[in-house]
Amino acid sequence: MGPPFWLFVVCGLFAWASSVSGGAPHHQHQENVQTPLGIAEGIVNGSAVRFSVKYASAERWKESQVVSTWSLPNGFSDANKMPLACPQGTLDASAYSEDCLSMVLYVPRDFLASGCSDAPTFMWIHGGSFTEGFASDYGLDGSIFAVATNSIVAVVQYRLGALGFMVPDGNANLAVKDMINAMKFLQTVVRSFGGNSSKITLAGQSAGAMMIRSLLAAPSASSLFQSAIIQSDPMNYGFLNISTQQTLQSYYNELIVCDSTNSTCWESVSVDEILEAQTTLYNNASAIDASASFVIPLRPVRDDVLITTPLDSTAKFPAVTKPILITSVLDEAAATIYDLFPDIVPQTSFDAILSELLGADRAATVVSSSYYQSNESDARDLLVKLGTDYVWRCPDWTMARNWVNNGGSAFVGLFTVGAHYYSNANIPFCQEEGAVCHSDDIEIVFGTVSNPDIAQAKLISQIQQRYKSFLNAGHPNPLGLPEWPAAGKTKVHTYKLGECGKVKIGACTPAFWGSAVEYDYQVYDI
């Protein structure tokens, strides 16, 4: 029998069947900027200028170091070329390189002419289960967002999978440390592009949002950014603990036939062998240690050195001060449910699926509640509702309450309008009018929707105005738009992004998810 259906649930997080070709348009000419690290070569991209750059270098399974000179990625001499991706199994080998610690900057052309030096920076961290994704993926052209928000956009890459999280000697969190170095690089150079080095906001979606959560839990990273935007973070899955990481690491070392001290052996393993062993580990993680699950078993580790708190409800929550903005989408779980169950699922199967997913005790509490009842013949819609609450919406709201109760400000939103993302193209439900599936918020935020309809165009404008306000003032309430209320200590006041009206609390009440029915991070105490 295969793994429980839900253990595949987080898609973006999902398998991104990507191709690097999603790429850059043709450009007319180049603009250069003098930085403390050397001359930056940029390509005019409409009203913005695009700069591809290598921000750090690293030997295999070693901590990265911020570069000391400005250089194009991958030894390129053509500034129009986009960085090669980090190694990942869904791309052809010609599309990736271990030399992948690069970013793409998008800067409004006006900044370069005016010499303005107070603009904020929006640093975007891509999703992809910590095993996939890259800076030039579809929809991530930051030109429109940069101009609309008067900001510098930095779309960054980090080491993925085993190369970022499975270091044979146990030095966890290399990928998280890559992101710290990306911020250090930005602090060094943004002033040259019109930016203020003290005004960096982290933003990301799915696994990228989880990466941001790990940086919020890392005291040594705190001074490097001022605020965070967390989109579709599967907060049900906490950071791994040291014990789980060590168990997975030992298994992985056996797969590559290298012990924890033989660095010569590490270097001799091919990238193909590293990726093949990574896939084996991924597929067997939950059998090795149930707390890892089949969902993102390669992820940040609470090592008590870099990441010092679980930042959830399993331990004392730290005092916090940064403003955060947390969003999810209407149908987070739909793509996975309808992919796994292309045919109707009888309601009579609902209880058995829940028991496999949650265990008998949690399933019994869910079934006996009033939150997940239906008279429909097809249980898939109910599974979507449950999955969305369980993995994303309710733990996100719990996080917001914890944040506010410990000194920070939080704003919670729900995308009720989206733009169908390419990774959902084979899911009929996600192509239906009104469906907003996981990743369908990405092109709304970046403003890269092709031929937006009236509702999408309106939301793009409003989101970018609200994000501009958040980047500069720490709240998403510019003049002229309805108030997006801050979350309170008990009520999160979730704001609908795309339509009017209030979001119903439903099962996300503090008494149900996280209390009567525990999240996975509580069940496994990670």
C-alpha cells in the first residue's frame, strides 16, 4: 500500500514541473551601476533594470561565504542570461549547477537616475518543497512589482534538497545560512541602487514562506531584515528536531556510502547520485521517522544554534517585535486532493481517509465535530476544506495569535481571487472559475498575470498598494483603501483579498485546531 494520501499534500512544496525557459524577454540595452563590490551590469526591462548576480559561493556541503566582488552568475559574460538553477531532479542537468547562489535584482530605472537611497527591498524566496524552484521561474519577473511599489525586488536562490539540508557531517541548515548571506549581500549593495539597507522585507510562498519562518526563529538573522510576508506557509509541519535530523542524516550517508568525516568521499559523489539518494530518502522518510512525514522531510532544523525556537505552540514563544503579514488562498489543498482522487470519493470513505491521515483519536474528534459535515455525494470538497484548514489556514492563524500575544503585529489575509498557476494546469478543479489553488497568489502579487480580468487587475493594484505600505510602514493600510485590521490576541480578523465580507472562523477557532485536534508539530513534539 502506498503512503497516506495527505502526506503528499503540500505542493509548492509541490513538484514544480518547471523549465528554466520561462524566462526573460528580449531587451534593448544595458545600464551599469557602480557598487562597493564593482560594476553591476543590468539589462533594461521596461521601466525597470534587471541585474543577475552571484551573491555567495560555497564548496559542496560547506557553509557559503558572501562574495567580495560583483560578478555575473555561473561565469557568464552576458548580463542578459538568467542564473542556472540549483540542482533538482525535475530539470535537465544543463539547466542547473552547484554554483547556484545567485539572485536577480529588479530596480526601477528612476532610482538609478535620481540617486534616491531610501527605497525598501522586497526579497522573494521561492517555494518548491525545498527540492525545486529557481529565481527565473514563471511569474517571478519583479519588474512590474518594483515599479508599482517603488522598491527593489530581489528574487533569490538557495541550495536545495540534500545539498542544502543533508550535510554528511551533520552541519544542518546550509540553505538557511545561504539566505542569511543573501541578506548580507543586499545590505552591502542596495544603497547603490537607491535602497535603504535597513529596510529589507522578506517575502515568500509555501516552502519559501517556511524558510522565512526559520529566519524569524534565528536570532542571528534578526538584524538583517525589518519585516516578513508569509504566503501559504504549511505551518502544520514544524521544523525538524535534532533527533529526527540525525536519523535521516545517518540513512542518507549510507545511501551515498560516505561517512560523516570523509570529505574526500563527499566530493567524489556525482550530482546524479546525490539527487538519486535524495529521492530515496524523501520517499522513505516517514518510515524512518514518522515526524519527518512524506511532506518536506528535508527542511529547516531547530538545532538550538542557528534556529533556537520552534516558533509554534510546543514551547514558550519568544518575545517578538517585527511586523508580519500572513496569507493563504481559498483552496490550498485542492490541487493535491483532485490530483490524487480524479474520480468521485464517496462520503462513506471520508472517515477511513481521516483515520489514515490523522490517526484514530484525532480523526474521531474531527468526525464528531460540526465543522466537516456534508450531504454531498462526493467527499473531495470536504477533504479540500479539511486539508486547507489542517495544513495551512488554522496553523497560520495560530501563529498570528502567538505573534501578537508576544509583542509583534500581524495582519492575516485570504486570497479569494487568484490567477491559475502553471503547476495546477492538469487539475480541472483549479481551472474552474472562482477556484484559488496553492500558488495562484504568486502572479497576483508580482503583477505578471497574462491578460488579467477586471477582478484580477483590481486585486493586483490593491495588493501592490498594500505591500508598498507594508514595506515602508509595517502595515498594509495605505490611504484610499479599506482598512485591513491587525490581528488581535484572540481574533485574527482575516481580511478577504479579492472581495468584500468577513472570513468565517469555522474550525480555526483556538478551541479546535491546535487544541481539541493537535497539529502535527504538536503530535510529534517537533
